[in-house]
Amino acid sequence: MNNKNTFKPIFFSSLIIFLIMLVSAIISIIINVKFNLVPTLPNNKILWPTINLYIVSLFVGTIISVILVKIILPPIIKISEALMEVAKGNFNIKINQEKHPVKELEKMSHNFNIMMNELNNIETFRSDFIANVSHEFKTPLASIDGYTMLLQDSDLTEEEKNEYIDKILNNTKRLSKLVYTILQISKLENQGIIVEKRNFKLDEQIRQALLFLEPKWTEKNIDLDISLDETTFYGNEELLDQVWVNILDNAIKFTSDKGIISCTLRYSSGWITAIISDTGVGMPEDVQKHIFDKFYQGDKSHSSEGNGLGLALVKRIINLCGGIIDVNSELGKGSTFTIKLPY
């Protein structure tokens, strides 16, 4: 904020205060004289000192008011100018939080910076969301387009044709899965409660999820360490199945050949606790903070298969179940997901 912008408001505020005090003094003098509220002696020996007192009070009051205005007004102008920048779409604006004698103004600046930090995070998330959605759709569509053009070559062998058709089908499935997951997350975000609940065996559901993913962990020669207590859970079986499949699929994906994945299921103190651990690549702390964000991928190169929606879906399902999910990971040593569900 420059001094030129500050001078005008301070000048006009001081002028208004001066005029108010001047008018008040004149009215007060007129009332005193008209109604003889101030007794006068010859040559107005008492009246004139009173008038002089009014004049001195007027100037002293004006000077004090100017000082107060100069203290109070600049922070307000700063906030006003910052809000104008926000209205223009600039979410990187910050107000220097200097010590101020008026604590409420200092607190206002602090709260403004907190608000701007949140708005900036939302804007960053929105930009990343659009970029990630575009990327996730663009990659399979480009592959489908490329292989479809290659199929138009009449000199292709039957083996090449089948290979290209498989590539197209795989990318079509990838697109279909992406659209389905986005729609499901959107549906669950607007859903306050889980419907279609029933009792089912949670331990058996986890075993079925492991059997479903058997080709993946068998291909990597991964050892499984399974210890599941017999547990019955009342909830939506289809939604919970997606929780185990997504977490186990991630564990397999990020565990190297001949690694170990362990699964335990226990009941204690009104909570069902499932712990899924792997000996994979692990995650640094900054990745762990965002692992449940939509479209967030620790692998910025997108070299690994996935769209960053699986764990966001898991988090939402667990929240709807009234449960808790937590991750503990160390780079190079693996990750542990702990899921607690109310019994």
C-alpha cells in the first residue's frame, strides 16, 4: 500500500472529524449565549475564556483524532485493497501481520491470511483436479485412437491385429473404470448414510478380495501373511469390498517381487480393526498427507497404473461407515493401512 493511497482517506477522515467538532462547538456556544448558561461580566470576561477553551479543545481533539485515524485506518485500507485483489482472482495476496495497538485489527489481518491460504489451497486443488482428469482421460483416448489407426493397415498380421485389439479393449476398460469411480465418488459425497445394509462375514470378504487379486500377487511371487479372526459386520457389503480390493491392489502394486503382504483382522473394545501391511516402496511424509485426496498420485510421472481415485473412494466409504482409516509409511520400508470400523 503506497502513501498516496493512504493520505486521501486520512485527510478526509480528519477533515470530517474537525468539521463535526467545529459545528458542535459553535452550536454549544450559541446555546450558552442564547440561554445565558454562562454568566457574563463586563467585557465578557467569562464568555471569552469559555470560547477560547472550546477552540483549544477543538484543535486538541482534532489532533488526537488525526493520530487515532492514522493508527486505525491504514490496516483497514490494506485489507480493503487486498479484498479488491481477491475479487480480481488473485489468491496469493498476503497482508503483513505487523504488531498493532488495536488487537482486533491485528487479528483481522491474521484471519484474512488464513482465509487466503484456504482459498489458495482450494484453487490449487481445483486446478490439479482439472489437470488430472484431463490427463487420465487423454492417455487412454490417445492409445485407443492410435491403435485404431494402426488397425486400418491392411498388411497387418493376425497376431498384430489381436495385439492392437487387446490394447484398445484394455484402454476402454480403463476409461470405463475411471468414469464409474468418478460417478461413485460423486454419489457418495452427496450421500449422508449407507443404505442396503446386512450382516456378512468380514474375514471371508477379505479372503475373497485376495483371491480376486491372486493373478497379481502370484505374478510377483508375493508371500501372504494372513491372520483373520471370524468377524461379522453389519453394513453395505459391496462398498466394503471396494475398500479391501483398493488397498490390497495398491499394496501389491507397490511391493517388489518376493515381498510380503500381511493382513490381520481383530475385534476389541467395540471396534473391528483391520491392518494391511506391505514391504513395498513406502511413502515420504508429504505424500502421506495427501494420499486420500482425489487424483493425488505420489508418482508424479504417472508411470504406475492408477488414477489416484481408489484411496479417495476408500476414505469416503470408511467415513460413511463411521470408521477411521490411517496410514503409516516409511520410504523404502513399506506401508501400513489401519482401518477401524464400529462394531
